[in-house]
Amino acid sequence: MDDFAEWVRVAFGLGEGPLVRTVGGRGADGDVWHLRVRDREYAVKRPFRAFDPAAVRHEAALLEHLTSGGVEVPTHVASPEGQLVVEVPDHLGGGNARVSHWVTGTSVTDRTSEVAEQLGTLLAQLHRAAPATWDRPRSWHTAMVPPDEWAELVRRSSGQPWHQALVARHDDLTAYAEVVDRAGPGTGPFVLGHCDLHPDNALAAPDGSLRALDWEDCGPVDPTRELAKTLVQWHVLGESVDDDAITKTVAAYRDAGGPGLLADTPDFAMVLCSETNFLANQVRLALDVSAPGERRDQARGEITEALADYLPSIAALERVLSVTRPG
């Protein structure tokens, strides 16, 4: 008997029937399990760090809003007591867990160019259906790690496999900081967006359209900056820019009424901040001798990938801009 799956069934009131739990995936923030209870399917998430119940409530409210507007998203499942986050008993590993409805689909991570049009349609749909807000985006998306902290991370990384690659990106990080300073935090109004719509957080549904998953990072966002971030994360790899895919995504976004419109390099501030802040966090984790070995190994892999492929040069960003300009 799967004791954890049985606990989830009872804790979240998932009903009777055959119970099957399989691995759904592992991300930088936690593990995901696929749970089937008879013919009903759920995603069970266990984070490495405790969920913030208030943030989960805000996420659930946004997802319910989008659902009411006809957007298919993975809505939450509350416990019989109305809780969205439930503490896991110590004998089952402790921590906490949450449950959402499972979204059926196939991975698009290795075929981003094939779904370029669907991506533009999805992002426009999310932006049009999103509630407006004057709340400012989180600093994760508007500010970079200060230069002195980067210097300390570089110093502490001496002797590590990624050290030379990190040193080699110094000029890019300096250029990023100049772009972010020019951009500022934005003036609003903003919308409540996904904020982390990279290829691993989307699936192709049976009808061919895309579905957005993993809404934990949702919050206030400038639609233009989220469009820019999405284009980079889907269609730019290192210095390679997929012009055709960018053209298709932007055209589909505009055709579907998306409000974002790229105009200048500061529009990329969100992706520059989020990618470098993520990299800094992974470096800290990899250097943390008190962290579990498995998580440190995962962080090392994230660092290698980020430094090799996920930090575009300013020239690559300017290439994206040139492709998106009409005419």
C-alpha cells in the first residue's frame, strides 16, 4: 500500500476507488506526483521549502478567475476543511503538500518551434483574461543581484566546475544591469500573469493547443515584458535566435489580441532579472554544504545549462527586437 498516496486521498477528500501514484516530475522548487483515484487525475506537489498559504490562496483565486473566463488551467483542490495546503505527517516525510487537477498533454520542451503559433495564442489569451492590478511586480522580476553579491558568488565558486564560465559572463551581467536600470520597475497598470511560462511549464493538449502549468510564480506583470521573456525562453538558445518561430509567436499573439508590444531593449528586463536571480540562487544552493546532495547536484546541472544557453547576449536580444518589429 502507498501510505503517502492514501494520506493524500484522505487529507484532500479525493474519494474512493483504485489508487495509483507515479512520478510526475522534479523541478528546482519541489517534486510533483501524478495521482489517479479511479478515473480522476490529480497533481500532488511537495515543495523543498514550505508553501506560503497566502500566496497559494492568491494563485487559486487567479486560476478560478481564468477558468470562469474560459481558460483551461489546473485549478486547486481544497481539503474537506477548506485548506489548500496541508501539513504532511512526520512519518511520511513532513513538510506540506497541495493538490490540483491534472492537465493532460504532451511535453513541448523539444519542439518549441513547432508550437510557436499556439504559444502566441496562449499568451494572448492569458493576458486578455487576466485581472488588471496596480500592485507592482516582485523584485525577482525587476531587480538583479547587486554587483558586490555577484563578486562574492564568483569568489566562492573558485575551484568549482562552473567558475570559469561564470567569470566569462561578467560583461554580459554588467550589460544586463545597465538594461535593467534603464527599464526601472515599470509604471503599470499591470496584469496578474503566469510569470514563468518557459517550455517546461506548458503542455500540448490533445486538440493541439497549449496549456500553462505550474502557476506558483504568478503575480503582477507587464504584458510586454512577459511577452519578451517568453520569446527568449522559447526561441533563443545561447546566441541562436529562431527568427521564424519568433515571427509566428508574435503574429499569433497579435492576432489573438495580446496587448504587449516590444519596442526597445529594456522590454527584456524581466527575463534578465529572473534568469540571473535564478542562477544566483542555484549557485548558492550548490555551494551550501548543509543542503541535501541530490539538490546540490541538481543545482550544478541548472548552473551549467544557464551559463551555456539561458543568458542571451544583448546582440541576441536586439536580434529578437528586429524580428518582432512590423514591416
